[in-house]
Amino acid sequence: MSRITRFDSRTAKVNYSAEVVYNFATDLRNFRQFVPADSFNEVDFKQDSCSFRANTLGTVTVQLREKIMFSKIVLSGNALLQNEFLIIIFLQETPDKHSEIKLSFEAEMNPLLKMVASEPVKLFLESLVKEMEKFNGWKGADEYNPPL
């Protein structure tokens, strides 16, 4: 029997306000900044959805599902044409007007799938928060998104 499995990232610190990070992260075209170019192919980023082809997962689609201003962004996705998942971005502003970001990945998984997916999902979350911490273009979303 499958049940919801949740993986959480560590908390990352970003030197921008929660508002700036939220505004950037709610435009999915900006996520190409955090995805290594050689990781995926057939990539299609739109403002509220994206899709890409990953060798082990086939075509993955992700779309913006829910936004709570300056505190939470929920992305829903589908892989292998049947495995649905959520990626939840939690934002919290610090007293010095910086942000703390925590990512969660949720999916229905049987015990075998959980065992197999555990390390790759944890590595994915760590890679994503690491790239977010290093990234300095949070305020410049427009320069990364040429007109469609």
C-alpha cells in the first residue's frame, strides 16, 4: 500500500527579501537558472508550467498549483505518466530582510519506491537549495525571461 512520503531540504539562506524571492520563484521560467543545462533535454519553460525530459523519468511536467504571498509556493508535477508529486517552497523572512527557504518533496510511494527514490530526491533537494543560496539574480527576473 502506498502512502504520502515527504522529503525536506535543509533551510537555505538567501540575501533577498521573501517578497523578491517569491516574485522570482512564482515565474517557473526562472527555474532554468537552477537546472544544469546538461541534466535535461526537451526543456520547455513557461510562466506557470514547465516540462523536460530526464533520462530516468521520461517526460516530467510541473505546474504552479498554489501561491501564498511571500510564504509558500506549491508546484505539482507528474513523472512516468503516473507518478504525481508536489514540490513545496516555504519562504520566511528574517529580521534583517533576508529569506530562509525550505523545500519539500511529497509523493505517494510504496516502501520499495521510497527506498529507491530516497537518495536521488534528497540529492535533488540539496542541489536546488545550494544553487538558490549561490544565486545572485533574484531581483533581475526580467533579464532572464526574454519575451515569448
